[in-house]
Amino acid sequence: MKLFDVYPLFNITPVKAEGCYVWDSEGNKYLDLYGGHAVISIGHSHPHYVSLISEQLKKIGFYSNSIQNLLQQELADKLGKLSGYDDYQLFLCNSGAEANENAIKLASFVTGRKKFISYKKAFHGRTSAAVALTDNPKIIAPVNETENAVILPFNDLLATETELKTGQVAAVIIEGIQGIGGINIPDSRFLEGLKELTEKYDSLLILDEIQSGYGRSGKFFAHQYSTVKPDIITLAKGMGNGFPVGGVLIQPEIKPWPGMLGTTFGGNHLACAAGIAVLDVLEQENLVQNANATGNYLMEKLAEISSEIQIRGKGLMIGLEFPFPVSELRKKLLFDYKIFTGVSGQNMIRLLPPLSLSKIEADIFIEAFVKAFAEVSASLIK
């Protein structure tokens, strides 16, 4: 059977990974500064992570949420403690798009409304409701969902209040840091203004922390650079370090009822084991603090290279915007210097490495980047 070819792929076949490194089938070793769209939070093949999943597989393996699963409560307790949201409730699912879909559904149940506000350059996933709230011309949302979606200018409180005044808006959804949109960071005053406005007009505030959460920004959640406590927080990606798991954090005033939300695989035993292992390592190895320190170090060093590069980000969620298309620079880093990076649009390279990235590994990247950038810049001048 032929694979449905929707992904542009490099001709590289990974066969082994450890820490911040990946090896391919030809024996080449790569420094991984992308981690599969911010998925690898604690590093590849961490021994504690491998051990917990392996032990769980031998006990009961994969089991869905149709029976009591004590691991779910252990995961919830550890997540609440580490994130500072121990008074919130946790609904477990499988992915970021599913987390946002459930958050949207929940907000509609609570408010009795159907309209939602999102912002320019947002990316909330590929399910129908999430697509409708995603500002990406390449992804077409279903007509019935689009009618209930309003996409406003980023950081615009006035436009937001104008929509909220209609009394039809169930919730405002915004990313803690826009990732696919180009590493755009909401102003803390904007987030705090959103919280005030959603309370004023009886709407909810949803923080999409799917990419920016789990310590990536240098705080557990990126919105914690502000004073805001959202009504709903969505998470995934780094939550399972590669194992499919997502979640929705829900403020305590929202009361559940049987059948309100549902999922077949969400909260299964293996996913919970993966999630628990990630939280253990984040705490024991101080990876949130490391993301902040190493991220700041990286951005300081990158800022010294050229005034042509615009650097945006927090922690280990970094965007480098160039005055030229970055495809050749990215290929040079990959094939000549064996470093994985990501992209956003035509002119931005994204860095989303494991939160365990050391300053030594950061220096390896800086040294390679200086050479690659000089080579590409010289070729453009010619």
C-alpha cells in the first residue's frame, strides 16, 4: 500500500536517539534542535522514561479509560504540583488538536454560546473546530465551523472587546507563545486584559499551551510570565516526550457531568506512565530552569552574530527571522553540520530542542551556525 504523501520529507532515516542526539541508518550523528515540533521535552530515550513505560507494558500494557486507572490520578497530582494548578481538574486525551477540540466543546457547554475568538497567525490544530480558529490560508475550515470563528489582530484588546460585547462569544483562545505563527509572544498586559474582558462579558479564556507549555518557555506555562489564570489550559506535545498524550486543565468552578467529554484512548496506562516519567524528570533534573538559562544563553550568543537576524522567544522556544528565505541555510545546517532545526514560513528558523540541552551543546550549534550563516550570506552576495 502506498503512503498518502502529504509530508515533505528529508531522505534521512533515524534509527537511534539519546539525549539531544539522533543517529541515522548511515551512521551519521545529528544534534536535534527541533525535537519533533517541541515533542521531545526530557531528551530522547531517557532511562527513567524508558523504564516506566517498559514496566507498565509488562504489567497491564495499553488499556483505555473504561476502568479505574490510578495512574491518571498520580499524573494529575504531579502535574498540579509542578504547574501550580493543583486546584484545577484534568481531562486526558491524545493530542493537541483533540485537547483544543474538547476545550472548545467545554466552553460552549458552560456558556451556551457557539462563537469563538482567535488571533492572526494562530495555529490550534487540524480537527474541524481547531482548523476554523487557525489563521493559515493553506488549511481550509469547514463552512459551518468558520461561521462561528472570529480571527482578530494579535494583541488587539479593542477589537476583542467589540466582539465580546455581542454576547455571543463562548471563549477567547490564544497561544501562550505562537509557534507555527512565527514565535510571536502575547504582551502580558494583553493577556491580563483578555482575562478582565472575558470575565466582564461572561466568556471564558482558553490558553493553548500545547507547544509553549511543559517548561519550554522557562516557566511551566508561557502565560505564567503574566498574572493570568485562564479558565481552561490545553497541553500536549512535550507532555509525553513522544508518546501520544494530551490534556485539558479546567478551573474548579466548571462542574463535569457523565458523558460531557469522551475519548477512547485518552488517559490509557502507557500514556500515563509516559506523562508521569516526564514530570519526574522535569522536576528531578530542573529542566524548566535549564530551559530558561540555556535559552537565554543561546539568544544572547545569536544576537552577537548579525543585526540582520531578528531573534524572538522565551526559554527554548526560539525563532530566528532572516531577510531572505531560509531553506538553503536549514539544509546546510542539516546536511553539512548535522543539526536538525525547524521552520516557520519562508524566512524563519525555529529552535525547539529538548529542555535538557546543555550550554556545551548550545555552543556546538552556535559554532556551526556562524559558519553556515556566513556561507549562505556570501552566496547571496554573489
